Amino acid sequence: MIVQAHLSTENGLDSLPKHVHGFALMHVAMRRDARRLLSVAPVLTEAKVGKVADWWRQVRAVIDWHHHTEDDILWPALRERVLAFAETEKAMHADHAALDDAMDAVTAALRPGRQRGEVEAAAAGFDTIIQDHLRAEESVVFKAFCVDLSAREYSAIEQRVITSAPLPIMQFLVPWMLDGADSAGAAGAAAAMPPPVRLLGTTVLRWNYHRQYRWW
């Protein structure tokens, strides 16, 4: 298999093989929602802030879970197989800590009685940190996923990640990942899901996601 030199989700999934589309769509969703938060921040009204705060709590929970699975499952697996990964891993742990601070700032800015401009500042900070973090992380992990591991090895690790998701996370995660994905990207991500999860994610969970959390 010939792997392109630049593997990234900054311009979608075209540079990435299908077996990593599930992981990649989580990064696409983070980039997308950082932009959504930026777009609503200057015009956010008291009438809408509760809806946005509810949505943000779910987004934050999924990002937290994603990073815990990286720290607890993905990174240890890469450390075993890719000799140079250990040094890079230290920087990614530091990135996760900085991202936690940025997400805390967004949570605080969406509280009742916030000061004007707080959401804009917090959204801008989150967007900067998440974009920088994903760019740095993808420059390392996609090569590992696509070159250092076989598709079968990667898929076995990914299954451990998927089965670690608590039910409340899974209920939001699947439609959140697939929100806005084209048919090829959605098919690649769905292929890694257990069939019942795939069915629910594209029907009942999708309907619930749009009913409860869609404010844009």
C-alpha cells in the first residue's frame, strides 16, 4: 500500500485509508464543533445559551472519553509496537492537559450570568488549542496507524476502544461522529461498529441527537 506523505483530517478524509476513518471522524467532529462554537459565540443569546451548554457538555464528555482511550489503550499499544513513540507520547499528554484547561474555560463561559465576551474568548482559545493539538497529534499517529501497524492490528486495537465506551457516551458519539460525514467516510467509520450500534446510530440515536442537541 502506498501511503501519502501528509496524513491529516484538516481537509477531510481523502488522504486517509478507510480503516482509520472512525478515529479520523472524531477529529473531524472536534474541528467542526470548534468552528460551530466560534460562530455562535458573538451572537449567543440568553434564550439559546442553555441549549448550547447542554450540547457542549456532551461534546466535552466525548472528547474526555476519547483522550482517556488514547492515554489508556491507543498510546500503550503504539508504545509496544513503535519504538520512537514513547518520546512523542509525553508531548501529547501535555497537550491533553492544556486542552482540558481550554475546555474548562468554555464550560465556565457558558454558565448562567456570564459576562459578555467570555464565550467568544473561551471559544477562540479552544479553537486554537484543538486545531494545534490535532495537527501535532495527526502528524505522528496517522503514520503509526497506517504504516507501522497493519490494518488488522489497528482494527483490533480500535475494537478495544469502541467496547470501552459507556452507554451515555456511545449514545452521543455515533451520531456526533457521523454528523456531516459523506457516505464514504460514514461507511468507513460504521464498518468498525458492532451491527446493533451501527443501526441505532443511524436511526434512533441520530434522531435523538438532532432533537436534543442541534442548535445551529
